Amino acid sequence: MISHPLTFLVGYVLVTFILSFVVVGPLVVFMSILFRRRVEKRYTDGLYLGASATAFAFMILHYLLYLRGYGMTKWSTLFGDIFYPSRYF
């Protein structure tokens, strides 16, 4: 069902994952290579994973704060709606 409230959640997590690991991570690595001429491979790998995971975590935190702003206080209902149709649908 395209209008199910969790469609937005799944789409948001998917877009967030793509933005973090395809856009933000490589951009941070590129900028570090640009400013440092000689960079070890393991340094860029760690920088990529760290920047991507941090960006992903902050984007998920942004979504949770968005839900909190709309009065979502019972977090157990959010996880219950993943397996069952939404109560507010």
C-alpha cells in the first residue's frame, strides 16, 4: 500500500543510507585526499566508514526528533506498526 505511513519510513531510511554511504562518505574522503597529498589506504577506509556511519546516525536521529515533534511519545507503537497495519491508518 503506497499510502501506508511506514512507506515514508522505509523510503527515508533507504534514501538516508544512500546519501550517507554514496554521497557523504566519498565526499569526506575526497576532501581529505585533496588537503593531504599522501594518505594511507586504511586511513581513507576508516574515514569513509566513520563519516558514513555518523551521517547515517544523525539522519536517523533527525527522523526520530521529527516524530517526537509530532507528539510521538510511545515508541513501542512505532515498532509495532512495522509488523501490523498502522493504528492511525
